[in-house]
Amino acid sequence: MPWKKKKRLQGKNQYYSISRKLRKEYKSSDEFEIILNNLSLEEVIALKLELSSKVAGNRLYGLPLWESLSLIIKDAVLKYGVSATRTQAETARFLGLNKDRLLKLMKKFDIHSYFVEDKEKEA
């Protein structure tokens, strides 16, 4: 019985990478990612909040941070899901969503424009 080579699915997500995007924008590097990998997610979030508050004079008063957490987390998880998979169908399965819900969320959070370079946005 001849073995058939398994066809790999290719879709829009195939070239989406948060790491690659941040490196192109000079916001990340190999060294930074190694250091970041040694921190827990909770430490990264707390550090980011601390650094952001220093810029604001150690005050983030008036910012509905607690109420905004749900949207911030969903946006981050959606971006990760898209970058970790090759197709939208695979992303939907990965996140436990149906395809329609995924497409609505991608539109709401404007995921495509996050990954597309400025030159491609203008075209």
C-alpha cells in the first residue's frame, strides 16, 4: 500500500506571528524573549502594569482596569490562537469556538490588521 504524503493545510494564519511582528518593529529580540520566557504570565502582567504606572506618575486612577481585564485577556488569547495555528478553522477548534463566533471576534478585535504590515493595509 503506497503512503500518501499528508497535505498540509495552509491558510491566512500561516504567516501570522506575534514574535516576528514585534521583532520587525524592534520591540523584541532573542535576548528579550529568553528573559521573558523565564517569567510567569502573572509576573509579566504585573511588571507591565508597574512600568505603565511609572510613566503616569505611579497613578492609574480613573482607568477601569479591573473591568477591562476580560477584553484585554480575550484580545491576547485570540492573537495567540491566530498566530499558533495555520487556518481559521484550526484556530476556532483550538480556542473552542465555532467558525462564526471566531470571525465575529476577529472582526471585533481587528486581528487581521494587527498582523498585516502598513504597506499591505494601504493597498
